[in-house]
Amino acid sequence: MKPTTPKSAWQKIRKLFTDIHLWIGLASGIIVILVCLSGTLYVFNTELKEMANPELYKVTAPAAAKPMPIESLIKQVKESTGGKVVSIKIPADPNRTYQFMVRMKEGEKDGKGKKEGMLATAGVGNEQAGRGKENSQGEGKEGKRKGGKEKEGKGGKPEEGKRPSAFAVNQYTGEVIGNISEVKGATASFMKTMFSLHRWLLLDRIEKPIFGELENRKLGSYISGAATILFTLGVITGMVIWFPQRIKSWKQGLKVKWSGSWKRTNHDLHNSLGFYACIFLFLMGITGPQWSFPWYREALRKTLGTYQPEGFEPPKDPVSTVVAGAAPLNLSDYLKKADAALPYKGDYSISLPKDSASAITILKNKTGFFAPAAGDKVLLDQYTGNVLKTEVFKDKPFNERISGSIKALHLGDVYGMFTKIIYFLACLIATSLPITGTLIWLNKLKKKRKKKVRKVPAMQLSA
């Protein structure tokens, strides 16, 4: 028998990481496939919804026509819905509808009874919900509905913090087109299913608790969160395994040999595609569990230096100087002031003041294929229009920018459509990794069995 050469330190480390990579991959493989597949489809959630219901998002701007005054539109929305307008989204594109965020009164659903027929024709249901996009905790309206009771204020009434509904409005005619938050249809239903699969593995749709008194929604969240943590460890160990011992061998890990056997091609697909997507997979993996585990979210914020303990009171925003007999300016005047403070083309989101002393808050986001998701903010005195405070996202400390971009880093809209396409491809690769990895493992098992079969006759012959 030939003497076996001792393994180097790198070979031992690589063997350890290979074993870790293998077993965490086998343990989380099925869940990772489900989470990544649903995540792949959910990347273009907003775009698919708009394609399914273009009448809610697009409007043809008449020649030489200008949008109606915002105050007039607010009045129209109040009359149509019976609710209170709390903010307005004004797109830079003149062919996109305005969106009015409306907080409905107690007992109101889609607005006044006389408007139900009109709203229903726009695909509106009869349930109160949020903005259509998930909140910072990644929970849509469906999750709130099935995940537990709404928080209540005094007298058993819902708290003021309940998310408002988004109504699409034709800014040229004042027509309230419909409630975006309550759109029905195959696309909306499918995307809700994908979100439920991604966050809760569809367990939130089972009413009876499966495990003791633990809510199914939480159980699904724990399982998907744990699988995501294992997936992140798999990405890290995979990179260690990929790193070649010899510099000359680097090229082998960067390409797929399509002319080889299917086993070789499968190995290269797992090895090379995993390398190209590793950075994005790591960002998805390290940000995901914060929506499953409070301790993880707290640890992530502490690591970034942005953790705020319970009871912490952030600095209060400046307020307007109340002048006796003075009236607030027109909203168009505020937009001119915001343009002067933030001189670039973008979408606006105007938050109306809660009382006579509050400031006007205007968020502005750049638009385009490579536009950053994070926006800038300006606070204006509602009587004079003077700039009270300006927050430019790029001027914030690096750790605060990262902390404020956690959701964008997970969803892939950090830089608009550009990063969405990259994340879509990365998610697609992530879905394939457990499959190609399992095939590699099965092929190795077959090789070991064949070696054992060959050794047995040789030993018998020598005996």
C-alpha cells in the first residue's frame, strides 16, 4: 500500500468547513428552496401589481393641462372616502396617478356607502388595510389580520397608528379611481401567497395551532428565520471552500464547463454561480432573520450602533411658529420650498401636519433605473414655509445609512430596478444551490460505495 501523505492545515480547515457546509445545507435545504423561490418571485411585487391594475397607477396627461390644486384634490378625496387625508404621494412622472393616504373613520371601509359601487369597479374589496407595501417589520395587511388582534386604544377603539389606505386619484380630473390597498385579482392573490410562503411558510393560513399555544404565524417565522441563519452560514462556509489552495486554480472556480459530464456541470453550477452571487446572498441572509427574531434585530442594531433601548426618546423635530391670525400656505408653495432645499427631480411624499404647531414634512426620492431607494427629508414651517430641518440621506453616518437600508438591502431595491434585476438573478441562484449541492453529495456517496465494493474482493483475494 502507498503511504498516505499528511494533510496540510488548510486541507484540514477546508475539510471542517466542507462538513459544516454539507450538514447545514441538508438540514435547511427544503426550507431554503421555498423561501428563496418565493423571494425570487416577490422581487418584482410592485411592478407585477401595477401591470395587473394599470388604471390605478397610470393616467394620460391631457395636452397642456396642469394638475388640479392639491387642496381641491384633498377635498374630493374626503368627500369620496369619508376619511381623513394624512399624506399625499406626488410622482415626478405626469402620467402617474397621485396617491392619497387616508385614515378611515371607525366603521368605514372603502368610503361612504354612495361611493362603494364606484370603488368596487376599480377592483376594491371591503376590508380595511395598509399601504399595499409591507411595513418595516415585513408584515402585510394579511399578516396583521391573521397574526393576532389589532392594538386597541381607549374605549376599545383602534389606535391612531393604524395604517391608512392608499387611494389612487386622477390629478387632472379629481376622480378617485380606487383603493390601491384593497385591489383584488389573481396577481394580488398570488403575490400575497408568495409573501406568506416567504415569511411564514403558509402556516399563517392554518387557524388551529400546530405546536402547543404558539401561533402558526410565529412558528412559520421561526422556522424560516432559523433556515435563513443556516443559509447565511452556508454562504460563509461555501466561500471558504471555494477559495483555492493554489492561485492557478482560481479560474476553475469562475466558469462552468458545459462540455463536461452532467456531474461536472452540476458541480460548476453550484461552485461558480454561488461565488458570483455570494455577496448578495449574504446581504439577504444576514438581514432576513430580523423579522423573525427580536433578539436578532436588537443584536443587528447594536452591531450597527443604532440600537435604541425601550423608553428612549429621540430628539423632537422642530415645530412651526404659530402666528395669531396666520393661515398655512398652499401645498404647492411648500413643494417650491422643498425643491429649493433639494434641487433635483423626484417623487414627493407630503405628510400633513397633525396640529397647528406641527411642521410640514416632505420626503423626496430620486427616480430612474439606478435611483437610490432612500430619500431625503425636509421640514417646513407651515405658516412661513421656512426650512426648519433638512436630512440628506447620503450625509448621514455610514452606520445609520446601513441601518436605514436594512429592508432595501433585503428586498433588493437599494438602487431601483438595477439592483432588483441583480437580486432576482441572485435569488434564482439561491433557489438552485440546495438542489445542485444535494446532487454533489449524492454523487460523492455513490463514489464511496463503489470504492468499498472494489476493496472487498481485493481483501478476500489476499486472504
